[in-house]
Amino acid sequence: MNKTHIKTYNDLIAERDRLQALLAVQRQRVIDDWSAVKAELEPVNNVFSVVGKMASSDKSHPLMNLGLQFASDIFLKNFVLAKAGWVTRLAVPFMMKNYSSHLIAEKGRNLFVKLRNLFQSKKHRHYEPEPGSQPEDGSEY
């Protein structure tokens, strides 16, 4: 700590300005340190995100989840894990169903938006004749 002798009002104002500048520098240092800690912990956050996706399924598309469950039960249990142990035959399809439900939900949103736009654009199209063409009966459009 800096021992300064404040004798006048101007000294007091100068000391206040110095302390406010020091406070601003220390606040910025805390913000920078916090950003560095968040950057260092990002891989851990990614791991917890993946583990969380494997532990719980996405419930936004129940029909799609039913299809995933059926496909994973048939394909994984009967073909891929046919000779695996009983623990593996229970755990792997469970984790794959949950993780794939999140993947399909993320990718499916874009797919559903594209399909909706495709059908809406066809639904709301208006007939626009080519420039210079007239209807065969001579009437207006």
C-alpha cells in the first residue's frame, strides 16, 4: 500500500482518481483471469455435455425416438453386439439411443425447417406468366 500524505483537496481528488484507475485495472484483470479459466475448462465442459447426452434422451421428437429405439434394438443387439456380454448388450444400445436422439434432434431441426420451407413455397406459389405472354382466351389473369 502506498502511504501518501493528503494535505489538500486536490491531493484527495488525485488519490481518488489513482484508486479508481487501480480498481479498473484490477477488474479487467479479474475478467481476463475468468476468461482464461473458462477457456481451460472448455474440454471438461464438452466431456460433461457428451456424457449428459448419453445419459438422457432428447424428448422433443417422440416418434423419431421410437424409431431410433426400434432400429438400435434390432441392429445393435442382434448384429453388432450379438456375441458381446450381457452388460455391453444393455449399456451400448442405451447410450447410443440417447446420444443419437440428441444428434438427430439437432440435425432434424434444420431438416424439418427445409422441408417446411419446401412445402410452403410450393403451397403459396402464384402463377406468374412470362413477360409478354397473353392467355389463350384473351382475358386478363
